[in-house]
Amino acid sequence: MDPQQLRTFVAVVDHSSFSAAARALGYTQSAVSQHIAALEADLEAPLVTRRPVAPTEAGGRLLEHARPLLLRLDAARADLGRLRRTRPGRLAVACTPGALTPAVAEAVTRVRTASPRLAVSVRVCGRDEAVEAALTGTADLALADGAVAPSDPLPLPEAAPLTAFGIAQEPLAVLLPAGHPLAGRPALRLADLAAARWIDAPDAAVPLDELRAAARTDGFGPQLGYAGADFRGLCALVAAGGGLAAAARDAARGVAGVVAVPLSAPRLVHRVEVLHPRTPTAPAAGLAEALRPTASGTAGG
Amino acid sequence: MDPQQLRTFVAVVDHSSFSAAARALGYTQSAVSQHIAALEADLEAPLVTRRPVAPTEAGGRLLEHARPLLLRLDAARADLGRLRRTRPGRLAVACTPGALTPAVAEAVTRVRTASPRLAVSVRVCGRDEAVEAALTGTADLALADGAVAPSDPLPLPEAAPLTAFGIAQEPLAVLLPAGHPLAGRPALRLADLAAARWIDAPDAAVPLDELRAAARTDGFGPQLGYAGADFRGLCALVAAGGGLAAAARDAARGVAGVVAVPLSAPRLVHRVEVLHPRTPTAPAAGLAEALRPTASGTAGG
DNA sequence: GAGACTTACGCAAGTCGTAAGTATA
DNA sequence: TATACTTACGACTTGCGTAAGTCTC
């Protein structure tokens, strides 16, 4: 089970093609074929069907291990790299849309103003991608948001250890189109929305999976998928009646056609966390410190 | 970062010697030397000091990744192996001492009686070892115990996904020698024991680290280390005044010289969980089902 | 028959063991 | 000086690319 072979296997599945994976990895088709053959011989099980190329049951199982494994391998290399050379001239932040609150934006701006020679960059992406960036060193610090029970930590993929602490916790709201019959209510319970259609936008708002888990419910009937990390686009869909979404109460403030109604039951909050490697770069440590809640803060971690 | 090289690195650190690691792995010293040299060249950092052989800072960091990485690699192989061949004639259980409650023992006996041709084995070991056994297929099912806040899950190392559910939850107690001034109390608070000496027996009783984490305290002053998974020996030490330990209230019932006093604050319970791979073997699934709490059960999970 | 995966084969690189080298207690 | 790690070197294995082969749509 060579990591290189695992990487090839993942690429083959992602591209549903040996040749496309070869192109992506800079190999020949032949090499890819040999990688897969070697893996299948090693594990004594077919991993992908050919024509069409798709993971078998064993292949699916292997995938669940391979991805975290490769991520952790990259994280290990990045971790050791950080020990050696520190790159104090850069501060790259990876951030989920819901985590880029005004307070966060202000803190980033403050760092930027205070250190004019520091190359500050912010990348908005999904949570998994943000965690991956923090682990592999693509970003120096990540910010993620989600829905959890009050004072619970966010359920993060634990491929490798990350330091995490909460910086904000506020009411969780349901985004409804302005004309929706429930839009005038002061608060809603999830039970009121049993028949509602939802939009599953795991990278732009609270992932439905997480809401389901935190609320200990199944449901959330037929969903409209929404890929990408653009919150405005999601709001447009909500406004158009495409479905509902969950977000922080103030996230959609001022967005035309969308009303945010707090969710009163089950008891859930919208939480934002800072994530960084256990040995952050100096600028990342500085920003993390600036974001850390003080005595008046609302979140622990 | 070849897994084989990582395995060699871990062995070198564990044996504090290149030659001993070579013997253990079936290599020559030369090969071990080359593995380490290759790793150090790859990661561009010294990983172990020579003479004496000990991990450097970078080496320590690498270790934190390498162990879970190798475990997950083994878990992946075991997982795929289970898909292929099922070994219905065996039921190997790995179990922490505190998890082998009378109810568990009875359930195992019942399985054994019901299936006379099934080779049933129970191995008592520390929690990490039990988790490892369940992940790598050394055991078909694991049972682990620990101290947590009521209805919280046990904090398990998450090298790879395991199905886990609680099967018992009962008051957590402090084990004191019979003559101890606090032995007569109906209940104790951790604060009463601020000055006490503890025994840290992570494989035989509740690990102090965990108690500390669950109680959100530092403390537990000077400790006596106790390695191994033998509960009787630990009780002997407690009886002799070697220090205190935490365990389920009924664990030390009937042990001469030891008194178990319930811990009333902070609010903690002793919890037992069943752990098995997501695709358990048939006998393991049977035992898990037999252990699963019914309507009258005390634990969720 | 064209596209896509597999197999054959040759070359280059890597890996291990033997043995000589070197450094430390 | 003895022990333990490192380096040199040769035999062998592995891994990749080229190119021919095979299978399916």
C-alpha cells in the first residue's frame, strides 16, 4: 500500500478514468494501470470496475481510509516543514463563508494595517477544504462555522490534530424567502418546518448533515444541492423559493428577499471556530490571539 | 515518506537503538540506517540523535503523525480483508479491565454456551491496545471504559472510524485504602482530594489524564506510575497506601483493604463502550447486540 | 474501428546485505 | 578497544515509459 499508489487510486476514482488520472498526476496511463493492479494484488480485491471506471465495494471502503491517510501524510510533512523554516512574511487565511463575520473581517483588516509588509490573503472555501489548508500549510490559519449545541465544539474531520477554539456563538436562524408564510414569526422550531424543502449547501451555509446530527433528527425531505462557497448565490436561491437554509441570524442581514428567523428549538447555536496547527506561524498566532474571546466573549473552546 | 521507513523510524525510537530495531524488524542495521537517512533527507531535518538514540524535536513531531498513520494503514488493510473473507469460527474480544463487568462476562459466557463450536477468546489490555486490536482485526470486538460527563462518549483515539455505543454507565468512585481518613464518607468531591497522591494506571483503571480532562482541572499532584492491565495489583497498591485511583463504584467490591467512595463532584460517570469495525464479523455483531442496552438500559451512545 | 485499459519489455533508480569505515564511551 | 552507527559497493528488485496487445462500445 504505497502512498503514491493510494494517491493514484484516489485520482482514478475522482476522474472516473485511468487516462485522466494519469494526466492529472503526470504519469502515463500505463503507470496508473500498474498502480491499480499492484494495489489490487496487494489487497487481493478488485478496487475499481473498468468501463465504466467506478469504485467497487472494496474500493469504496479503501477510499474512506485513503483520503484521510493522504491528508495526514501531507499534514505531517507540513508540520515538520513549519518547524524548520518559518515564513513570517505571509498570512494566508482559509475561511468558510459563514465564518467571515464583521468581527473577523475587522481583525484581519487590523492585522493588515498594523503590518503593511505582511502579505495577507483570505480564501473562502468549504469547511473540509479549510481544514485541509490549515493541515497542509496551504493556509496558516482557518476559520470555520457550523451549527452545534451551545458550547459544543464543531465536529471537525480529525485527520490530524489542530488547535481549535470558538470565537463567536450566536443564534442559529432559518433563511426564508420574504413572502414565506412563516417569515413573520418571531422564532421557529424545526418541527414547524417538517414539510419544508431545504437547500443543502455544505460549503456555503450550515451543512444539512450537521443540522440533522445536531438536532438528532432524520428528515429535511427533498433537497436542492448547492455546491460552492458563495453565500449571496445561496441567498438568491432562497429568495427565489428554491428552499430553506440555516445560517447565523445576522448573516443574511440586509439581503433583499430573504428573512432570517431564529430557530428556537432544538437548542442550537451558530458557532465560529479558529483552527490552526499546533505550531502556528507568528502572524497566524497573532491573528488567533486577536480573535480569541476576552472576558466579555460569548464562546469557549 | 515510505510507510516502511516510518515503521522503521518508530521502531528505532521505541528501541532507542538502530540495531535493536533492525533485529525486531528483520533488517540489517545498515538497512535501518538507510531508512532513517532517507527520511531525514526527505524531510530535511534530523529525526533522531545518535548515541544516545532519541527523537529530536522534529522526530517527536513526526512520531505523533507516524503512529496513527501506521495504525490507520493497518486498519485499512484489515477493513478490506474483512470484506473478503469472514472468519465465523472465531470471536476475539479485547477488553480493558474496567470494562469486563459481570454483565459483560455473562454475555460472553452466554455466547460461548450458545455456540460451542465458536472459538471465543478475551484479552485484557489497555484502551489504546484494545482500540488498535479492533481496528487491525486482531480482535473482532473491543470493550473500553473510562470516566466522562454523563452521556458523553468516551474520548477514543480517532485513527480510523469505529462503531461505538455505551452499554453501561454507573457512578464513578475513588478507591481509597481502608484506613484512609476519608474512607468513611458517603461521597467525595475532587476538591476534598486536592492534596492526595494518585496512582496513574492508564491501562488498569481510569487514566488520570482523562479524569483531569473530564473534571477540567490540572492537579493530581505527585503520581505513582502503574503499567499493565491488572486491576488486582492496582488494588493492592491502593490498599498499601500507594495512592488513590478512580474506577467504577462496584469494580473493587469485595476487595480487602480497599474502599470505593463515590465521587459526587464534578459530575462524572464511569462508562463502558462497545467498539467494533463498521463491518463486524457475525459473532462480533451478535455479542454487540447482546450487550446493547435495552429500554431499561442506562446508557445511550 | 476507435478509445481505453492491459501486458511486454527495457532501462533507470532504488533497496537490501556484506563489508569496510568512523566515531564515541 | 569495543560497540554502534555510517558509508561503499554489488546484486537484485522495483517502477516507469514505450509500444504492442486486447477488449468493449
